[in-house]
Amino acid sequence: MKTRRNWIRFWLLCAALLPAVAQAQFTFTTNNGTITITGYTGPGGDVTIPETINDLTVTCIGDGAFNVNGNANITGVVIPDSVTNLGMGAFSFCTGLTSVTIPNRITSLGTDLFASCHNLTNVSIPDSVTSLGSNTFNNCFALKNVTIPDCVTNLEYSTFYCCTSLTNVTIGAKVANIGAKAFFLCSALTEVTLPGSVTSIGTNAFCFCDNLTGAYFKGNAPAADASVFSYCNYATVYYLPGTVGWSSTFGGRPTVLWNPFIQTGSPTFGIQNRRFGFNITGTINIPIVVDACESLANPAWVPLQSCTLTNGSLYFSDPQWTNYPGRFYRVRSP
């Protein structure tokens, strides 16, 4: 019995010590009854920042807090929901960092925040964020996918500079300004869609995106100079009918009207040879994707065909249409 009691006491002591040991890995200051993390001295690995230290709430990660000797051993960071502010370069040069959890109370990802986090592969930017600062993801070589929330209005200078593995970026519907060199040297980027909210694009914003083939604009031509797509030798700029301000080139690359149209009034529309099909017409050689879904109330679109409108026309047919109780189609850009 005595041995069991001693074991219980030992277990309770260890449980009490664990938070203290974890908190001892952080240096911090007290400001108006809250805690600002100023440094990290732990062994690395997956780091969970505590919500409280000494019964005070952690609200801020200070400038360069985790940029101490590079902290190459840090592989993951969980930031608590109590944090409302991330300082300049707070995680810069954490070269081993692969993932990070950002709380929904953060409104800004500031200057150099994740700069030179070479192994950061994916990051989820919460909907609360309204701005991305200069060099936020500069030299994040492994970053592959980014979704910029609709609340964001500006991408500052070199936000995604030299993210050489970035293949997919979704730009939110309220972004008005894309800063100079924002996507400079994003060499794996093949296509980008820019919302109608974009009114200006800075110098060399997509320079050296040398695998970029299509830039699809949903709105009027933004203010920009001829350097926007410099050294994007395979890129074509596509714009929609009814938009204005476009000329034969934009940002140094040729422009093309993207206007595919399903010919619902054509005799070929409908069932032909046990297949449902239709003609699609538009500008010669524009790229398109035909999607299908079973319900418009809760659509789960599936790509069926990716092609170009050779000679400005294409006949599409679906041999699988009889396998579904309902089948809806749409044409979109790649």
C-alpha cells in the first residue's frame, strides 16, 4: 500500500511539473497583465505555445521570438487561440518548420513572419487575417498550396518571393493590390486566377514564373506596367467578356478574350448516339475544363475533360450520363 501511495505522489508531482517544464522553454515579458513570448530555448520538435504563463494570458509572440540560432530543430508550432499578435520575423529562419497552426484571432501576418522557413509545406491562413505583410513567406521553398482568405485586401512586397514549389494559389475575392515581386520566382506556378477586386499589380509581381501558362482575370484590367509577367515566356493573359481596359498585351504578355459558350440551341445539343453532348464555341485555342455534378443544391464538381477550343469549337459528349439520376455541366478555366 505504501509503495502504491508513493507512486501516486510521484505521478502527481510529475503531472504538476510538466507545465512548468514546458513554460521554462520560453522567455517572456509581462505587459499590462498579459504575456509576450520573446524567445524559445527548448529542444525543438513540435512546439505548443502555452495559453498562460504564471496565470497570465499569452497574447503576443514578439519580434524574432523563435529566430534564435535559426531554431532548425523546430518542426511544428501550435499557436494558442489567446494570441492576437505575431511580431515581425517571429518564425523567420526556422528552417526545419514544416507546419504551423495559426489561431482565428490573428488579423495580420506581418513582415518576414515565416521568411526562409525552407521546409514549410502548407499553411492555413485563417479567415480573420486581413493583410499579408512584406516577405511574409519569402524563400519558403517547400510551400506548395496557399489559400488567401476573402478578408485579405493587400499582398505586400515580396509576400511569396521565391516560393519555388508553389503550384496552387487561391487569391481571395477582396484582394485589391498585389505588391511588387509578390510572386517573384514562383517557378512551379502554372496558372493563376485573379479576382475582379484586383485594381493594381506591382512591378515584377510574377516575374520569373517561367512555367506560368495562364493568368485568368475576372475583372477589368488593373493598373500595372510591362514588367508584371517578365520572363514568363509561355504565359497568356485571359480576360472575360464585358470587362474593360484590355489591349493586345498586359504586363508584357499577350491577351486573349476567354469566352467559351455552350450552344444550347444547336441541333447537336442533347442525346446523340446514346451520349449527352453539346458544342462549345469561343476564341480559338482558349483552354477550358468541362465539369459535371449531380446536384446544384450541393454541387461536387468533377472534371470530365480538359482541352483547348481548336479552331474555336469543340463537341463534348458524356457516355456516362445514364449512370446518374441527374447530371449538370459547366465550363471553366483550368
